[in-house]
Amino acid sequence: MAETAHDDVKTLSFEAALEQLELIVQKLESGRAPLAESIAIYERGEALKAHCETLLRTAEARIEKITLSREGKAVGVEPLDAN
């Protein structure tokens, strides 16, 4: 499998990827980057966005609803989407 220029994105935590994405947005919004650099950082931003979305979907899939007793103690957990 061929490596892409943005394979390192896959190793970033959500927070690190989001921080990099915010910096890219700031740089692009400033309009100070040359065209070639703007295109390159935009492509990295797309990779970061996709990675963040994947991490969020994974986290959402793991969320569990805690069932509480009348006393407020956790008595069990069930998947969030269970009815």
C-alpha cells in the first residue's frame, strides 16, 4: 500500500488533529499563504477533518447510557441506542 503525504494524520489524537486544523483555517483565512502552499495545507486540512470525523464516530459508538437506581447508583450500562 502506498503511503500518502498525510499518513501521519492517522496517528494524531483528536485534540492534536483539531489544533492543527484550527491553525490551517487561520492561515488560509489570513490570505497570506502563496497559492501552492494554500493548496497543500488545504489538502492536509481535509485529511485532518476526515480523521477527526472518524475519531468522533468511533467515540459515539462507544458511548454507553448508565442506568441509575432510585438512590442514584449505577446499576447497569446499555448501548446508547438501545430502547
